[in-house]
Amino acid sequence: MAEKLIVIGGTAAGLSAASKAKRVKPELEIQVFEKSGYISYGACGLPYFVGGMIAEPDDLVAVNAETMRNKRGIPTWIHHEVTSINRGEKTVAVKNLDTGEERIHPYDKLVIATGAVPAAPPIPGIHSEGVYYLRTVEDGIRLKATVQREAKSAVIIGGGFIGLELAEELTLSGVSVTIFEQLPRLLPFLDPVFSQSVLENLERHGVKVHTGTGVAEILTQDGRARWVRTPQGETLETDFVLVSAGVKPASGLAGQAGLTLGLKGAIVVDDEMRTSDPDIWACGDCVQMKQLITGEPVYVPLGTTANKQGRIAGGNVAGGHDTFKGVLGSTVTKVFEQYIASTGLSLEQAQAAGYQAVSTMITKMDRASYYPGGRDNQICLIFDRKTGRLLGAQGIGSESIAGRINVLATAITCGMTVEAVNELDLVYAPPVAPVYDPILIAASQAVKKVEKQVK
Amino acid sequence: MAEKLIVIGGTAAGLSAASKAKRVKPELEIQVFEKSGYISYGACGLPYFVGGMIAEPDDLVAVNAETMRNKRGIPTWIHHEVTSINRGEKTVAVKNLDTGEERIHPYDKLVIATGAVPAAPPIPGIHSEGVYYLRTVEDGIRLKATVQREAKSAVIIGGGFIGLELAEELTLSGVSVTIFEQLPRLLPFLDPVFSQSVLENLERHGVKVHTGTGVAEILTQDGRARWVRTPQGETLETDFVLVSAGVKPASGLAGQAGLTLGLKGAIVVDDEMRTSDPDIWACGDCVQMKQLITGEPVYVPLGTTANKQGRIAGGNVAGGHDTFKGVLGSTVTKVFEQYIASTGLSLEQAQAAGYQAVSTMITKMDRASYYPGGRDNQICLIFDRKTGRLLGAQGIGSESIAGRINVLATAITCGMTVEAVNELDLVYAPPVAPVYDPILIAASQAVKKVEKQVK
């Protein structure tokens, strides 16, 4: 009888795992169960769907269930929630959310790709109508309908990526946005100078930002969120509230099944993405992973990582021994015309990890000074002042900052020193970069702070 | 008595050397002699000056002679040509081109940064009036005056970077441009598919391109270029001719002084940029350098390299022992909306260097498919199919291709395999990149061609 693989979760990690496993071992009998009504959707595109740049939910969907079934030979079920895992019997209980019917499915191998769920801060009123999250397509559809019902004002609790991207999109839709960030600054993994720049950019576009101030209470009218009250007692009227206060791993099923959980409750896996049960793999936003530089466990849920881990888990389910080397946490976001990117360790993280970490920051135009249309790129490098090893990099500026941070992510991955970065042979043409690329300017500044010049 | 340093040549390499030497050893008595009327100009900006995007020659100048003298303490003389080097006496003869006066200057140390001169193909009529090059600011001023005298048509001989950039600028100025490239395709270091794409892009914008066809003769009227004749006997009328057929090292002075010359007559230097005379260093477009991957001597004149080498030579003149590790030959150019970038070895170069080189090419959008405004990026990777080592990379597409090729240049510098590139943790957001960056798509294709999977 054919070996049975069940995959729980039909977005990035789950579908990558299922597809890879099928490619490597076509005789595998695979089924994918997805709780929501959509598979394979680009969750990172939801702010642009809400803002209207993307018209239909289906535009966010890369592969639908029909294609999975007919083209890839992988029956994939939406509105099917796995409600429990029985490791002894090697079965899962699956509930059809449309009919309420529950069935038991046997498995030989299991992949858990249940993702993450938005964190809900313990604020009175947080569970009211009119309080939104933005994680699933259904979340997006609900929020978009609200925005289109002539919403004039919005409060965003938390200044995460989704919150900032949505602040942009709502502002462009004519909604007046106020952000409350409990921490002293936005995107606190960034250098304080960069956090300030992000704040000023938002304010320049009319977004009101309160840092160091959470929301004490959400007040309702007819059961619907209508005001927020600050700890200082001020109240602010709003048409709706969006919560963007981070996510937590959706590891309830795994926990109930007795699998080992780690940081923030994320599922513990080895480098081959195998859980504490040898027949169960897990991947994506529900797992704990290894920081590439320090080797320490971290919880860094990212779409890029989810896809890679899914592919690795799928290959290993099919008999491979591929390993996930670790995560740098490379990210980028666009807020109006400002692009914000980072990779590796922040200064605080690097110091906490025991490095003699220091940082340096430069500002340099992204093209030759005489070529029109240039914009400043600001780059911050975090490095060890004893060895010169590059540990982290952050950048703010034009779209090209993304490529520059990718260069530095590559350098970090290879263990380069700032001296070696300073010698990189990078491309140059007046419309694209200055003759000394901002990366090289940053590295040459950093070299001066390295204690013992290696060269 | 203070040690005397004379620097011959006042552009990228020469001024970098002089400035660095002065910073490290302020007591050095430095003089810079520059033959032309401009120092420190961005030669790569000349096409945009001719096209009118940059108004004044001085806009291309980063530092003028006055600043060099007064702020940096380095007397710098324009219109001063070094006519000979007497290594026995340790003097140079310098002619003031404004007065005709010639003087002998003693030196303790000498830096030769004489750059390169445009190659003039042996075509009858090539020395006529109305035949232009574009290397110096004076060249640019002359050419711009001609374009502005209501030129309607231009013939460009050679399809180098300057030729293509100028084809863009002239077309945008309303001049009808015809390019004759003797080689079978444009930019022959590129994959043939990319060369074809560059050609089609030019033609789409109305530039006429003849490949595999040189110009047999330039015909004149009243001593001025007026027609070109092809080997097939066709003649084409034109208002002027521009020659963009590469450059050759300006090593005449060095050769006459008996310094060792290498490839194409470029000055041979060691890793510390020292010539065969221990008191003479050379740097920039006049020297032979080392290919970073193969270690073999190459002649790859680039502004980025010239600046770096100048800084190294200057530091070493002042007592340092910094080394130039080698050149990858990373380049980028913009032709209308198309950006063309490359780094490392071409397939032919890699095979000639003894690698079991193969290549792979992919096309992938530069942002999430659902985010508006995305453009295709095409990436070609050249790698060793035995070891998987990345040897070269080329890309065509939107501006972001520059950053992607820089990532791959960094990977090549670190000796990464395509497997390792495939695991890179790169940034992702829908407006900036797809979840699998084109780099990763290219690497994952390449991995399939590697014979013995390392993992």
C-alpha cells in the first residue's frame, strides 16, 4: 500500500513541503488540509489588497486547490481543520468546516505547517466587533469591506510591518490613521536613528504616531469598537481598530500531541525539520529555528523561510537529508517612498550574543551625485570590533536599499569582515550607484573602528 | 628635507593616491600633474553631459584643483603634461601646455595614473574632423557642441558601454543613431540571449544596429566626416561619427622609462601596486591587474577599480602594505529602461580558464506577481558543474538587477557554490521582490546541473 503523507496547513510551508515530497517521491499519497478558505496565498500582499491596489483575493493566490489536485496530484482541502493528532495510532482527526463532519485519516508521515496567529494584547475590549487583524485572506476581505464602508479613521495598535504597510495603504485610501506603539520606538530592532526616520516619514504623510504609549482600553458602542482610551486617559474616536502586535506560533495541535515546544511555544525541530516524533516534520511560522550567526534558537517567522523550510521538510519526508542552515532574518518593507531593510543581528542582539559589537552609520546618495533623481541611502553596519566580522546591517532609503542589504546578508552568511566588504568589486554606473557604493562607504567607515586591523 | 611624491594624472586613481598618501603621511610634499583641463571628473557621466541631462562640465567634477591645493594641501596642476620620466635621476619633465614652458621636477616617489586612451580602429578617414571619442571632458564639450549644432544623425563605431549609453542619450536628443559593431554581437561578454535582448531594446527605441559589420572607410567632405562606407560597399550619410571601440592603457611614458609592461601594454604592478621600479607605483586604467577568481593577469579598466587601486597605491607610497586582491569586473549600464549588469567570468572565459563551466538562465519578475509594476529580471549564472562553484553572473532587467548582480559578486568573492547561494536568506516584500528572489530561482536551477550534489 502506498505510503500516506498528511500535511496540515496549505500556505507557504505546507504546500512547498507537499509539492517537493511529491516531486521526489511521486508514489507518496499526499493530502493537504487547510482550515481557511484559501491556500497558497501571499499573506504579505494583504495590505495592498485592503488598500485596493490588488482587486481580488484570488489575485493573491499562486496555486489553487484544483491545480494542486489535478496538476500536482495532491488532493488539497480547504475549510478542513485538523482538530487533533493521535501519534500512537498515527491518525489525525479532520473536521469539514462546511458540513461539520469529522473524519479520522491515517498517516505514515505528517507535516505540521500550521503557521502563526496574530498576538492579541490583553486590552479590555480587544475581542469586540470592529477590531481587526490581518493574517488570512478572510481577515483581508473583512477589513477591506470595512474600509470601503466609508471608514474615515483607523487606530492601529502596534507598529509591526503589517501595521506600517497598512498605515500607508489606508492613508492612500483617504483614511486618517493613528498608530499606538507601546515600545519607546517603531521597529525597535532598528538603530534608533532609523526608527526616528521611519516615524518622521509616517508623520510627513499625515499618519499620527504615538510611541511609548499603548492602548489601555477599547470602548464600544452597540458592541462595536468606537473609541480607544490611552493610559493617560485620553480617548480617540475611530471607525475601526487594527491590531499589528506581532504573531505567535500556531502550535496548539502540536502541543496537545505532546511534541516538544520551545521559544514562544514554537515547535522544536532539528536541522532536517523533524520534530521530537520521528514521523512528524514541521516547518514555517510554527517552528523554532536557528539563528545563522549565533546558532542560538530564535523565533523569526518569515515567508521566505517558510517556503525554504517547507521544501526541505518535503524532501526529507521523501527520504532526503537536506538541512536548514539557519535564519538571518532578512527583511524589507516599503512605507510610502521609504524602503527599510535589515539583516542579521541588531547592535543589542550582537552584544547580548557576546560579541564586542559596535555600529557605524553612513548616508550616501544611491547614484552619482551629478545624475538627477538620486536619493539618500542610509546604511548601518553592526560588527565585532575585535575581529571585524560583520554581524548585521540595516538600511533606509530608495528601493535599491533592498539589494544593498542583500549584499550584506550574503557577506554575513560567508563570515566576511568589514575589511573584506570594503574590497568588494561592486557594479557602478552613474544612474545606478556612485563610484563608491554606499556599501563600500559604510564598510570603510567600519574598518576604522576595528581594533586590530587584519590586513 | 621633505620627501617628494609626484603623481602623474589627476582623475580617479591619481587623486585617490595623492589624497590617501597625504592623509597617512601629511609631511609628504605632493604634486599632481594633469594633462587635460579637468581633474577628478566622472568620465562615466560624460554621455549624460552630452545628452544634456547634466548641464555644465563642472557638474561632473568632484574636487577641483583649488580644493586639492587649499583644502587637501596638494598642489595640483591642470594643462601640465609629464613628457618623460628619468628614473636614474629620479626626475620628471613637465610641460605647461598653456605656456609651452618645460620644467624638471625631482621626485622621491612616483605614482603613474595616466589612465587609458580610446582605441582608434585602423579605418581610413578615422583621423578626420567630425570623428569623436568620449573620454575626457574636452571630448564631451566638443561632442556636445556638435550635437547642439542641430545634428540629425550619428554613426557610432563599436558597441561598448559608452557607445550604447551615448546611443540612448543621442536618441533622446532627437539624433538618429546607427551603430556598427564588428563583432557578431553586442557586449560579447554577455550570454548570446542577453546580447540579442540588448540589440532588440536598442531597435525598439529606433537605434539602427549592425552587428558583424565594421566600417570600411570614413568619407569626408571638406575634410569633415560625412559618410561611412561598409565592407559591403553601402554608404550612409551622417552628421558625425563617434568611436566607441574600447580603450588601451596610456602607458607610453612608463614604457619609455623602461618599466615592465604586460597585457595590451598595461603597466605590470605587484599586489601592492608597485611597478618594476621600487620607487614607482601605478594604478587605474593604465595597469594590468589580477582576475580575482583565476589569479591570471587581465586588463579590465573600470572607474571603481581605479579608485580602489589609487587608494591602495597612495597608502603604500606612505609606507603601508595594503594589497589589491583582484578584479571581478563587475559592471552595469543603463540603456533606455534596460539595465545590464555582469560580474565574474563569462561562460567562454570560465571554460578557457579550465573550469567545467556551464550556465543556466532564468526569467523572473522583480516583485510579487500580484504587485503592480513588476518587470522581468533575467539572470544567467556561470558555474563549475563539478564543484558547483559560482564563477560569473549576468543580469538584464529593471534597476534592481544591479543589486542582484552585486549579491552574486559577493558570493563569487567568497567562493560560494550555487547550492549555498540557493540557501541565502534574502529580503522579501511584495513591492521589492518575489518570495523566491530571482537570485534564488537562478541558483535552484543551477543546482540541478551540478554533478555531485554537495549536500
